[in-house]
Amino acid sequence: MTIEKIVQEKLQADLTKITHESQNSTFVGDSAKFKQKIFVKVFAQAGKFLTEKAVNQQINTRVLDSFVVKQTQQFVLVMKDLAPTDVKGQITPDLAFKMGTQLARFHRNVKPFSGIYLNNQLFEKAKSDSNSLQNEEIKSRLLQVLALFTAQKADIEKDLIAHATTVLHGDVGLRNYKIVAGHLRLIDFERARMGVNYQDFIKLFYQDFRLNQKLIASFINGYRKCGEEVAVTPLTQSFLIFITAIGIMKYTEKIADKPFKQIGEKMLATCFSFLGIRKKNSDKANMSALIFTN
């Protein structure tokens, strides 16, 4: 029996599968058991299932049920359906401002929970992930950058320990902002983890904002309006951009995605530029190499 059939019978529901970019399966439909329209998310990994459930239970009342399907070893989360719609049109400064406020509220309101991924030992992970790559040219470049950051490891790790106190969304991008009941909302919390709040900006700024300074400034203004700030140094910011680039290189080596790989290349270029400037110029010049400074 398929997972879809199992879930439909258990929930007494007529479900339709939603097609979107994810390793999980998602369904929506009417449930006689809950007497309402439900959204069902089926996970292959227990960690992501528990994370999605924990975050939702903190910030809303959506969760209706959860269970494990022993036949398939999958994890099912049942929630009230929000009927979200995609954000239409180009990103404007006004929209970027609202995106910043929503992320700030998430960072402020979501607290650490049992089993949350700690996202620590970043230097060790960077070395391991870089060495795991098959492409020797990319591996060589990553290890070259890592060596330069490692020379300043003590300063970076001190900064990380002091400021890795935020529950990150983990996958901030336009596709995870939706319109719900006429308001902009963040969705999809399965990648939530502990870390530095700046980490949640990086892919958004490079991928969706395309490093547009007006959009970045508007986003930061919205983020700050809610009382949130970025405290890590420009050096640590650059290191976190590097960590994000490694993740993209790992992903695109397994799944061909040329545009996404190019974003990773842009991130690496930022790091090379920053590290080169640090050798020759002042701290003020260093800061201009980054996409956001405090």
C-alpha cells in the first residue's frame, strides 16, 4: 500500500499531492476525521519531521496530528491548511522590507527546542565537505579559502560562540514566503537550526535579491525595525558566506543546477575579494567587500 493510500485511510481524507521542489511529499484535501481541510507533510527523516513540528507548535496552532508509518518508515505531520499563495511579481523594496520584518519576528519568537540541530564545528565541517567533492578544481579553491580563514580561526570561533544564539529558519528564500489571508508569512521550518542570524540572509541576498543593494537595504531596515541586529564581524560574515558556498557546491555536484552553482561561485568571489583586501587595506575597505556590515 502506498504512503498516500495509508495516510488517506488513517485521516479519512481525499488528498491531492502538491508538486513542488522538495524531498518530502505534501498533500492537501478535506478530512472527515478533522472536519476541515488539512495539509499533510510526509518526511523521510525524523529530524526534519520533529523540527517542523516543534517550530509550528511554538508559533501557531496548526498541528493537528503526527505519526510514524511503520510500513514505509516515514513520518507524517498533519496540519490545518492555510491555503497559501505565491508572491507574485518582482521583488520591490517594500516587499523586501516586509520580508525582513517577518524573518526578524521568526528569529525573535522561535526558541531552541529539544533535538534542534546545533550547526557547530563549522571549520571541521568545511574541511570534511570540501574534501568530499569529486571536482578537484573546486576542491582546491575551497581548501585554499579555508586555509586563509583558518589562519584567523580563533577570532571567528570566538565571534560564532558569542552570537550563534538564534534559531534560524534555515531556508530563507522567496519560495518560502507566501501570502496567507492577505498577509506575507514565512513557511517551511524543517531546516530550522541554531546559528548566527546573518546566515539566514545569505542565500536570499545572492539568489533572490541578486545582490541588489536597494533590496538588501530595505530588508535590513525591516529586520531592524523589529529590534533585531547583526552583531558578528565582517570577517565572520565572510566566513559564513564561504560555508554557504560549500553547501551549494556539494549540492550541485550531486544535482546539476548551473544557475545555483553560479550563485555559489559569486559567494566564493566575495570571499576571495574580502580575504585579498584584508591583506592589503584597512578594516574600512574590508567591510565594502561584504553584502552587509554592521
